[in-house]
Amino acid sequence: MRIRVFPGVLLDRFWFPVWYRFGIVAFFALVADTAFGHTAGLLAAVFGLAVLIGLHLFYLKKVADWIQRPDALDHVGELPAAYGAWATVFSELRRARRRDDIQRGEVAETLNRFIEASSALPDGIVILDRGGLIEWCNPSAEKHLGLDLARDRGFLILNLVRVPAFTEYLMRADFREPLTLNDPVANTTVSVQMLPFQETRRMIVSRDITRFTRMETTRRDFIANVSHELRTPLTVVGGFLEQLIDQPDIARDQRLRIEAIMLDQTQRMQRLIEDLLTLSRLETQSGPEREEDFSAELLVDLVVAETRALSGGQHAISIESTPLRLRGAMDELRSAFANLTSNAVRHTPPGGSISITLGSHPEGAHFTVTDTGPGIAPEHLPRITERFYRVDKSRSRETGGTGLGLAIVKHALARHGGRLEIESEPGKGSTFRAILPMLRVL
């Protein structure tokens, strides 16, 4: 509010009370001068000005004491009631307090949102000051680097992450490429990179790349294994073809033997390619393309017939089947069951026994194959369903296996919501159990 007193002078709510009080002092001084003389008027003026100055000093002391308090903004209510210009000052201070409350609330809310968002990130974030002391980190960084924010805040990160490669990375100060840290105990791989962050701080971003590292390792192993599996039969076929070309008059018996070996190696390559195509189809599709209702007994009879033909009477094969009807891709399940029985035939010495069982299971249904083969050592069981993984490489190749059978079984069952269980003990045989969920049983 502004009050115009005379042209050219604007008096607002700050200056008007000031001039008003000086006017009162001047009025009483004039009255005293008129009534009692100049000395009384002068004393009245001095006394009035002293009262005004004392009042201003009193309010100024209150404001000074309040400002010097570290928690001043939390005690605005302690400001006294005032008059005149000081009323305006105190009013503005209270208004500033309310604005500060709102701003601090907004900043606190933004900070809380940032902390919540950072805590939900899969990537780790560590904020360091200029000296490398930890100011803050999120839970992912605690997991990746073995930190604890409540315990490690304010500590030097080099004293907490005691990995020579990490120390060298920070000391070298070349952060163009991330650093890869391997933890053989936890069997994890973490990528760490320093990023610029303000002028006095640094940020470390960590990422768990264990899955990608394993995928890359699997890809390299897959290429190496496929190359090896194809190179062997191609070398055999190529060598015999050169022999036939160089010796066109070779004896008929020897030629027939060579042709039989070449046919066997060609069929081996064909089986490998077919298994690769089957596995690729199973891995790239989330579920069976075409489902149907079929008799599980009929499926088992087909698988047993193939198993007996593959065994050639060298094994005692028994079957126990419960009448069941299943729903799913019959061809995929037939491939999975046939791979389990063919593995049993290949790895069970002649004269051994193979037991095939189809029946109900607490989860739905099971197809179980038990053999009396050499068994599998415990260290091989976690990896036995990997592509081309072999317990006994030389023996598996002799028996004609491609190394993809159990991988096909695992993926075929997974597409039907099932799983594969393996029980084995060296020297006492193995049991492979394919379990299908209840929704697949009619």
C-alpha cells in the first residue's frame, strides 16, 4: 500500500510509521517548547528520540539474536510483536520462513524421489568427494562392491574395495573404458566405470554383467563345439574321397567299407544339423505352435519301439505305463522322451537294464528313464543339460551322440511348463525324470 502525501513523495507502509513517530516526537517537543521554553522542548525532543532509538535497538537485538541461532528458521514464532517498520520486517521474515518451508519440502521430496529411484536401479551408483571418500551409494552398489552405506560413509573407497585392478584403475585416471571385476567366490562379473560428476565429486557406476558374460562364453563355446563336431566327420569324409580319387581301382570290399564309414559320418552331420535346428526352434519360441490331446501310452509305445531298435537286443528294457492323456505338442514331447531313452541306451553297457515309467506325479505326470550305466559324478550334474557338454567326450562320440539331446529335453519341457530332474551316482546308474504340470494332464 502506498500513500501520496504531497506531489513527488511516495510514502509506503514502511516509511509512513517512521515519519508518523517522528512527527509525534516533534509535536510534543513543540508543545513543551511553547509551554515551558526552549530547554523543555529540547529535552522532550531528546527524550522522544531516545525512546525511538531504544525501541529500534531492542528490536534489532531480537533479530540479531534470532539470526545467530543455527536453527533460526525453526523458531520464527519467537519473534516479538512489533510496531511500525519493525512490524513490516518481522512480517517479511515470517513470510520468508513459510516460503523456505515450502522450498525445503519440495527439495526433500525431490531428494527422496531421487533416492527411491536410485535404489530401484539395477546399476550401482557411488558418489565420491574430491578425496575419494564415499558420500552416498545405492543398494546395487553395496551388492556389487561389498559396501555398506551406513558403515562406510566418509571412508576412502580404496580402503574398502581391495582389488588391485580397481586400485590401478582409479590411480591411472583413464576412465574412457569400464573396468571388469570378477568375483570367483560369488561367481559374478561386474563392470565398473568412473564418470564426471560436478567439479568436486566423482561418480562410480557399476553393472552386473554376469549374465552377458556367460552368454558370450556360451556363444564362443557353441561356435567352437559346432566347428569341432562338424570338422571331424568332414575330415573323415574328405580323406576317404581323396583316397577314392587317388585309387580308382581300389578293391570292392575296401570301397564298400569306406562308403559305409562315409555314410555313417554323413548321417552324423545330418543328425547334428537336425538337432541344432530343433534346439533353435525350441529356444526361439515361447510355447508349442500346435497343441493337441493325445494318449501318453501311445507316445510311450512309439518311444519304446525306437529304443528297442536302437538297443538291438543288447539291453533289458522294461516299461511301466499308466493310462494318461496329455495336451501339448506331441512331436516335441516325443523328441524329449526319445532323447532320454536313447541316452540311456548309449551310456548303458551291453547286458545292462533300462526301466521306462510313465505315471502320475504330485505335480501332474512324469516320464522316468532309469539305467544301470556308469552314472554321473556330482560336479557334472549342474551343466549336463548345456549344449555339447559331455561327461566323457570320447565315449559320447563313439556312441553317436551329438551333445544336444538333454538341451533339447530341457527346452521342450520348459515350453510345456515342465522340468527335468536328474539323479545319479557314479557306478550305480542314473535316473532322468521329465515332469509335466497338472494343466498338461487331461
